[in-house]
Amino acid sequence: MAVISEFFGHARLRPRKRLLGRLGTGATALVLPVAILTLWWVASDRGWLPQQILPAPAYVYEMARDMIASGEILYHTGVSLRRVIIGFAIGAALGLSLGIAMGLSEVVEDYAKPLFLAFAQIPTLGWIPLLMLLVGIDETLKIIIIAKGAFVPMAMNTFTGIRNVSPRYIEVGHALRFSRWQQLRLIILPAAIPSIFTGIRYGLTHSWTSLVGVELLASSEGLGYLLVWGRQMFWLDTVIIAMIAIGIVGFVMDKGLNSTEHLIQRWKKGEA
Amino acid sequence: MAAATSQAVRFRRGITLPIFLLIAWEVSSRSGLADPRFLPSLENVALTAKRELIDNNLFGDLAYSLMRNLAGFLIGSALGVGFATLLALSRIADRLVMPTFNAVKQISLLAWIPLISVWFGFGEQAKIVFVALAAFIPIVLNTYDGMRAAPADLLEVGRALKFRPHQRALRIYIPSAMPAIATGVHLGLIYSWLATVGAEYFLAVGPGIGGLVIAGRERFDMAMVMVGVFILGLVGFSLNRLAYSLEAYLLRWRPRQVR
């Protein structure tokens, strides 16, 4: 928000008349999508590209309506969301515990961190074929992969968050003769919350990306599967709809986290 | 507190778990506690690594993967910096394009693969396009943010000196966004490696490390998969290191920041 106001404030300094000055931000934002849509419509109408490469927008729209009406898109989205929620919950809980343990105890850090860093080096996509051999291509595989996606950023950010708690706060705790538990609950965790939230945000993004990856490679339902299936049948309309659905879910999760974060920060301010 | 624990002790602690795991691995695989098909012995993995390295030209595969990665990364980052500079220079372009860009970036990266494979096939071209896209997005975002944060007084000096757009870009925006660009390049380097692996998994034509892993899985050759995954991690790690030194090099003119 600050960026926008800064930029408008700045714009007022310039006396030059701007072409889009009178159009609202919303209307300006729509210019490009409308232009792309028009180009797309003209291209498919004139047959510049074959249907298999670029289906007509009307087709895609109709297909989207059908898929929404039949509940197909909702079903696949639900399947994907369920996997992400379970996997993310497991991965985030484990990551949070490891992060707290490593953050609080240097001994735990010394023992666990090198192995953890080595583990984190291997991209989530790398684990998929390995785990496919170990656990097959069932639900377990998807949950593990998604959990791994959330685990690494969660542990990392929790750890740095706790380590960066200002020593002054901790001193206050000592002065007040807080017990270890009080120290953790009243000082360390609240101070580490912004960093933990960064972990949650990255974790959720990674989980969602991992989900798409694992569903592309091995799945018989879910949005990723919809992509592969549409691709194999050369139904590009299905592919495009699945992509849009993936984008919308990603967007909603991002917004949801944003407002949760604001809520928590406000609560913190109210308390202080 | 930290100084009390010596480097040697920390090192000993650090290698304890990995060594313990390796021993557990070897013992359970030798004694038949775990099915050797799922957990091949270390010797077997080493032999496979040797076989792939020497007989099956693993370095060739690796070179292919890295070439793809580099080509895509260079294209993506050049386009990304150019695109972001354009948006920073022109408010109209910014307001026209940025909302759409922000919407499109929500689509998870891997979800582009099917569409790219329809448009560009399964060959080298499709892979490079995908890797370039992976590098493009973080570089645009970071460069754009960096340029938006260009100091207002510098911009005013630019106006007073009647800078032309290219001068504004080269003398104000790009230098002041350098730290942000470096972050973007760093992320782009990591993402493009992920994308290289992804592209080789899903567009599995031609040589490459990702193809090796997939082939290992299809042949149920756990040792081969492990070697491949290990190399994936190793390359990712080296790229990360490279990015750090690149960042340090790009920002060498800047006084050390005290954080």
C-alpha cells in the first residue's frame, strides 16, 4: 500500500498530462487482459493457429462452465486442497518443532543442523522418484512430498527467528525471574512470530508447488492430474482451466495468509 | 555461550548423526533387515556411481543439464531485468502490465509445463523456455521492487539534469536497485535449477540428470536414483554458493551493511 501512495504522491509532482491519468487503476489494469483476450479471440477466429494449439476463448469459457456445473473442477480442487492441508500441517508442525529445538539449544543445533542443511539442499522434485520407489504412488507419497516442501522453510525461519530475538528482551525475562516456559511463551515465541510467519508463507507456497509437481508425475485426481490428462488428450481448454484454478487457489492462500498476518500483528500492537 | 563450544566439538557433533545414519543404512542393508532393492548397500551405490560416471558418461548428462540451466537462466534474467526497468521507467507500462503480471505469477511454476509442451514440443526449446520463465519471475519482482525504492532525491536530480530515459535507467534505477537485482539473480539461479530438473522430468527427451533419475526409477534401480538425486543436490548447493559469491561481487562497491 505504501508503495502505491508513494507512487501517486510522486505522480502529482509531474505536471505532464498522462494518457491514463483519468482512468482508474482498476480500469487500467484491465486494458492488457482485454487486449490479450481480443488478440486470442481474433487469432482463433481467423484460424491463425490450430485448435489444438490455441482453443477459442469461447470454447474455454464453455468448458469452464461445464466443469464448474458438473462439479468436476471443484472435486479436483478439493482433492488437491485436502492433500496440501494435511501435508502442510504435518510438515509445518515438524518444521516448527525442529526450528524451536535448534533455536533454543545450541547442542541440538550442532547435532541436527548440518544434516538438516544437507537434506534441504536436495530439491523437493528430486525426492519424488526416490520416494516413488519406496512408498509407491499412493496418497502417502503426496503427503510426504508436500510435508517436505513445508518442513524446510518452516524449520529454517523458526530457527532464525528465535536466534534473532533481541538479547535485551531475554535479559528482561531474566530480571523478572521468568521460568524457562514463561521465557519461551511470553518472550521468545512472540518475538519470533514475524519470522515464523515468513516460514509459514514460504512453506505454504512450497507445499503448493510440490503438490502440482507430484500430481503431474503420479496422480489420478487433483488439479495437477487435470493438467496432465488435458495435455495427453490435447484438450488445451482443460489445461488452461486447470492452470487458472491453480492460480486462483495460490492467490487465495496468499491473501488469506496476508490478512491472518495483519490480524496477528494488530493483536500484538493491542497488547503492547 | 557460543564461544565456549570449540570448533572441534561442534564438528564432532555435526557429523555424529550422518555417520550414525550411514552405519544404520549399511548394517540394515547388509544384514537383510531392509530389502536391498529399496536400500542398496553403500558399496552398490558407489559402484553404480562409478558405472554411471565412467561408462555411461554422467558428466555428459550433467553438462547438458547445466547448459540448459545456463541458457534459460541467462535469457530469463536478461529479459527480466529489461522488463522490470521498462516498468520502472514508464508509469503507463507499469500500470498496464503489473496487475496482469501479478495475476499470472500466482500460477504455480510447474503448472506451465503442459502448456509449454504443447506450444514448444518436448525438445530443447521447450526446456529452455521453461527454465527462462522460472528465472524471469523472481528477477522481475525483485528488480521492480528495487527500482521502485530508488531514492526520490536521486530521481529529482535526474529530472533537474533532464536525464533521458536510458540515462535514468543506467545511472539511477539500475545502480540503486543493484542489491535487489542481486537477490533476484540469486533466486533466479535457484529456481532455474529447480526448473531444469522439472523440465527434464516432465519433458523427458534427451540427455540430462533429471532423465537419469527418471530412467533409474523406471528400471527400479534405487542405487541409480540415489546417485542422480545426490548430484541434483550437489549442483543445487554449488549454484547457491556461486550465487552468494556473485552477489558479493556485484555489491563489492557497497560498504558492508551492519544489520
